[in-house]
Amino acid sequence: MRRWRLDVAYDGSGFSGWASQRELRTVQGTLEHWIGRVLRLSAAPTVVCAGRTDAGVHARGQVAHVDLPADLVDDAGVVLFRRLARVLPDDVVVRAVNPAAANFDARFAAIWRRYVYRLSDGEAGPDPLYRHQIAQVRHRLDVAAMNEAAVHLLGLRDFAAFCRRRPGATTIRTLLELAGTRLDAGPMAGVIELTVKADAFCHSMVRSLVGALDAVGTGRRDADWLQRVASGAVRDSGVPVMPAHGLTLEEVGYPADDRLASRVRQARSVRELPR
């Protein structure tokens, strides 16, 4: 088998998330179906992504890999790219297909994922052409207060208070960036973009972090409340989960090729907090 890297973008509005689900339309299911069809494979291949997005979440910089028979033509990547461009639905695009480096794994080799959550707090609402990418809130937000509170969440910690725990999965993550900015120009002028970057994310973590900052930005909660919540060992019911359509996976980062194997080993190990 030979591994290929896929760079993928999609509008999540019409998908029930990334992961294949029986009788539901998903990004993974769509890609696997069409890759199998255009390459005339006996069975659909498995496509593995860097970040499994929820229903309604978009991606501009999703990365995935797929293992295909090694006896395909030498330019299999070019063939696959061109054929997928002709058959994929309009809401998903494979931007590139390239041979993967040795030890590349779209999920476990990634060293960070960067999401952006877009919020509109204007009375008129967002530009209707962007309505599927921006969540509307009915209250004015203090971005400076949100950023001041966000600083205290950075670094390595247990994010159990912001995650829906899955059996056997850890909620320890390293949050690298959490900051908002209000755009002052362009078609999204006035929109708040919250950038959330971490080595990895657990289920609903990004939308919960944004929900907590939204509460701080309105003045309903303060930075002390956020720190108390963050110190909890279980999911906090007081933290709202923001709507999925405001969230976009923008970019995934990987180490140099000679460090891929060590990164995969590290990511597969169960993380613990320093004692």
C-alpha cells in the first residue's frame, strides 16, 4: 500500500460531521465513496483526518490521508485529484493530493490544529452571504475582557470542564492560542474572530471555550468564574456550547519529515499532567 495526503475543504452545513455514519451524509463517507469509485477499487478505502469535525462545522484546511494499492499508475495522485474534481459535490473540495512522507499520519503526526470561531454581535446581523459561517449573538461583546480572561487558559492543563468525555480518552491538552479580534474592514467588518489553537482538541472543546468567553464578554460572568470552571475535573453544565456553523478548521501543522515518527509515538501515548 502507498499513503497519500489529501488537503480538503468543505462547507459543513449539509454534512452530519466528518466521521462515517450509517445512512447519514458525512465528509468521510463522501470521500471514501468517490475515491473507491473513481479508482475502481474493490472496496472503499479508509480516509483518516487530522480533526474530526462535528455536524455543521466547516473546514478550510483539513488534512487527511488514505492508503491505496501500490500498483496504481505512477501518477495516481494526479489522476485522483482530477477525477475527484469532476465528481465531488459542490460543498467539498480536495485541494491537493500528494504522496505522503514516510511515517506521515494525518491525525497522530499533527502538532497543532487552528480553528477560528466567527461571531456577530451587530444588531443587523452578519452579511447574509456569510450567514452559514458566522454565529449571531444578541448582545454586545467586550473583546478586551474576553482576551484578558482567555490568557489564563493557555498552556498544558486538563480541559475536562469544556469537553464531552469519551471512554478511554484523555482531556489533557496544550492550548497554544486563544484570542479574539474584531475585524474593521472587508465584507466581515464588525465580526469577531476567535482563534483557538492547540496540539489537539477533545469533543466540543472549541465551542465550549468560545461559549465561556461569550459569557465573559457580555459581563454575565467574570474572569474569576472562568478560572474556577477551568479547574473542574468534569464537564461544567454552566458552560454553553456555541452553534456549530460559526466554527471553521483553518489549518493543521506538522513537524519536519524527519520528526514525524517521533511525533506519532508521542501523540499515541496517554498524556498526563506533571506531578
